[in-house]
Amino acid sequence: MKGKKKIKPDDFAAAFLNKRPKVIYTQFIDDLKGVITLDQFEKMVVTFNQDIGQFYLKHVAHLGMHTHYLWVDDKRKKALSVYFGEDGMIHMLTMKPFTIFEDYGKSVSEVSYSMPVKEEWLVFWGGDNEFINYHYVYGAQRYAYDLLQMKDGKTHKGDPRQNENYHAFGKEITAPAGGKVVKVVNHIRDNVPGEMNEKRPSGNHIIIQHAHQEYSMIAHFKKESITVEEGDIVQQGDTLGKCGNSGNSSEPHLHFQVMDKARAVRAKSFRIRFADGSTPMQGDIARPTPDQDRKKFTPDQLKPAATEDDRSIMEAVSDSVAKWFRR
């Protein structure tokens, strides 16, 4: 795009609505141009803009070397999602209906949780719609979070095919709240980054029963790093194991959700109440609850265990994080 003026992210929605697809298309990276032709894009813009009066900026997430902008139209029926690179080039563009499920915000956990980490982590997926939280369309995972670590705009240094080069790999993972460990899987090998184990989507994982018949699941631990056993009582902040890249995971990160059953595939996901009152979304920094704010757990807070099989099976959907970070 030498010699041509790029559309700034803040001006993108207006340019899109004013039917400037040719200018927008020049900002597509080559990989994106390989997916859609200019002619196809022009037709899509015209069709998508029908009945739209204006776009409103809903969310901006800074994700290392990329920034995600999300706009919603004035009727809250359509969404425009764009990932910009540092140079202003467009790496990803999505035009879809904007869907909010009626149960959002109503199913909130009774227990107050902490993010299951000891350091600052980036929320890569998390929030109240599918554009900032791909889990949202799946009822069992609707309010789940995917966290990773990023330094200097990247999740790794060196060879991206080596787990050890990822900042998240091997970092300690902690109990999000006190409870009883009811499920541990610890034997699944870690994937080579870029590959995924769809047969065992949760990978190495832990399920903890908490008060009020709530269950948390933390997934994608490093093989044989989990230090607790089924039946153990844990307190909020206790070390559970180390972050890995097992299961349906394309690179080292952790998956965290709270649900009403121990068997994830049949569970209903709760929007997580955090002890600090925060509502983390994509691009936010997740932090642990300070020691002085942690609540002591005693086994008598547990109700009788659920009768369903507590075997954890996550939805067989890709737990991918942006593959362009490995470039």
C-alpha cells in the first residue's frame, strides 16, 4: 500500500458504511485476499449494509501486535469485527449477525472466584458475545475464559514449534476458589504448537466442586504436572499444576469455566462472579485475588455430590488462539 493513505481503525466503520470496499480491500493482507476477491467483497459490503443506519464501536482489545475493533449497528442486529496489525493492515474481517442469548447475565455464580493464576495474564477469549469470546455460542462454555501470556507483543520467543518457548508454558496454575477436587486427568501428552488433540479436547484438566453446587474446570495442563488428587481439599490460590498445551489447544494457554455440573458436556455455564468485582473481557489483564482477600473454605460448605458422571468432556470445538502470533 505504498503511496496510498490507509483508513484508520477509528474511521473504518464509516468507510465500510459509505461503501468504500475498494479502499478497504487494499488494506487486506495477502492471506485475506486469498480467501475473498474484490468483487466478492464489494457484493458482501452492499448486502451487509442494507437497513443499517450507523455502526457504534462496542469493544476494542489490544492483543499484542494486533488490535481488535468490534462495531454493532444501531439495531444491534449486525456486527463488524476487524483485526488490525500495527501497520494498519487488516488481518481478519468478520461480518455476522449479532446474537445475544437471553440467559446472559442472569446465570451468575454464587461463589466468588479468582482467576487461577499467580501472575498477570491476558484475556484472549472472554466476554458477552461470540466476537470477543468464541465460547459464547456453546451453552456449556458460554462464559469460559482462555488466558495466555504475552511479552513484547508475542506469546512466544524463538521457535514457535517448541512449547518451552511460550511464555505461558510451565507457569503455575492455582485453585480459583476453595473446594474438593472431583476429577483429575494428568497423562495426556502436550501438543506440538499448531496441532490439536480433538479426541481429548480438555486435555489434562481438573474439576473442583465448590459451595452452592458449583464446579470449576481448568484445562490444558502440562502432562504430569498436576499436583493434586481426586478427593483433595484445596483453598483458593493453592497450586494445582502447570500450564501446558494438551487437548484441543493450538498453543500453551489455560481454559477456565464455572458450571452447574461436574460433567461439562451436560453442564450449564455460569457467568463468573469475581472476588474483586471485575468483569474481564477480551484484551483485559487477568490478575489473582490478593492473599488477604481470599476466603477460607471448609468441606461442610459442600452439598451432596452430583449424581451424574463427573467425567469431563468439553465441546469438540477448536480452542484456537490467533495463529498469527506464531509468525
